[in-house]
Amino acid sequence: MKGLLQSLPVVGKVFLDVQPEEVWAFWRFMQDHFHTSVVNKRDALEMQLVAQALDALGVQSRERFLRNFTTTIGRRVYTPFEVGVPRGGWDLWSQVIVCVHEHQHVVQHDREGLSFEVSYLADRAARARWEAEAYRSNLELHFWRYGTTPSAQRMAEMLSDYGCRPEDVDVAAKSLALSAVSVRRGAVINEATHVALRWLDEHVPRLRAKGVV
Amino acid sequence: MKSCAVASVFAACLFAHCRPTDRCLRGATRCSHNVAEICDADGSYHELADCDLVSEQSGAPFVCAFVDETTEDGRVTGHTCVPADEAGADEGDDR
């Protein structure tokens, strides 16, 4: 809804909490740091094929995959939006969050090598772990911005969209809840968040919650 | 043929990120040195957070410790990284 409001001509500016050029600069910084590239999901043939395959397997509808999910493969981040351009479902702050989330997947790729990609595809428990770790960046950024942590349970339930089992979701919820305990005490756990906060503290300190050091 | 089978198992193990079997209860947590670990749905422990790394990134010392808190998600108990000056002496498995 917020993304839709931000995208309105003229009045959309009223709803901008972060400026499009700031979002763009932030993505540029993360890309430079992690040596990644960004590709529009709809323009990528490989994403069209993945979307088709997921649809055929009954995992997710083609349209939903292409419209609602950002995907990272190796060092390529496929976005369903143009960076810095708000649209329905993708307001500007959510573009910042997803940037950090996806770059945590790049950290996983660097840390684990090929076994990250293989286990992500083949092992639902592993996929839940990788996603819980990446969603921890969402949680860390939420704390930086608002001084509170979102519901770990609700965040973990999003893993159902990734083909994870209820028991995987339970573990992810506990993992995120324990991470939230640390984050509320000032912990920065994910590397991508650590890198992102350096930029955000320097360039958009006005967005940081009061009292968050 | 046999060596091929062994190689296949080894490769499968490598790609599946095999580790020694240490069956645990789903959601159990523990501290292993200064790393908080959680038991996944398939019954093996995996890293939740490396508190040494957290210390580096947070600019303050963190240690792995047991916590017991009530949050909007309900009661949260288990091992995670907490500031060193808040840590109790509690360690071991949480089941």
C-alpha cells in the first residue's frame, strides 16, 4: 500500500520517508562492497524459466514469483522492481531491507560455497535456516529504524512460501526470536547488516530510532 | 564401481553439508564454545550466532548464554549472544 502511495504522481512525495536517490545510492554501495549486480527479474530469461518451473511444480505461481520475490543466485540479485522506484508492494524502505536480505544470501554463498545453493534447493530444513538467517537482517534493520523487533513468528511464517514444512517454520521462529533477544541488546549478527548500517548511519541517520546506538 | 559409489556418497555428503550425527530435539539450543547453536527439524545442531563475530560487529563483547524472556511472541528460552556483562553462568542444553 505504501509503495503504491509513494508511486503516485505529485502527491507521492508526501509519502516518501527515504528519497529514491538515497535508495539507489545504498544499493550501489552494497553492490560495490559485495561485488554483485542487479538484474530486473522480468528481463531475465533465467528467471522466466525458474518461474515456469516453480509454477509447473506447484510450488508457486509464475506471476507471484516474478512480482513478489527478489531472488539471488550467486552474485546476481534479481529484483521485481526498479531500484529507487516505488511501486505497489515495494515501497522505498522495503527496497532497502530486501537489499540487505539478499546480500546476506551472498554472504552465505561466499561462506559455504556450492553447498549453500545445493542444500537450499534440496533440503527444506537447510532452506529454512538460510532464510531465517537472511530474515534476521530484516529484523536487525527494523530495530535500527524503529527501536523494536517485529514478530518472529509472523516473519517465520513467510517461510511457508518457500516450501518449508511447519516444523521448519517452528525452528525458524525460535531462531529469529532468540536473535531478536540479542538484537534488542545491541547485537549486529549478520555481516550484510553490519555493512549496511555503516552506510545508513553515515548517510541517513535521521531514519535511525532514537536511543538505538 | 565401488570407488565410484564411495565417491558419490562423499560428494553427496559434501553437497548436503553432512556433519557427524548428533541427533537432538527440534528447537533445542546450546552453547558450543562461544557459538549459539539450534537444533533443526532434521535433528542436527547448526550455528545460530557466532558471538565472537557478533562482538566484532557490535563493538562490544558478547558471549553465548541462556536467556528466558517474555516477548510479543510469547516466552522465548534458549541460548543466544548477550552482552558479556549481562551473561549468567548458565550453560548446557536447553530441551
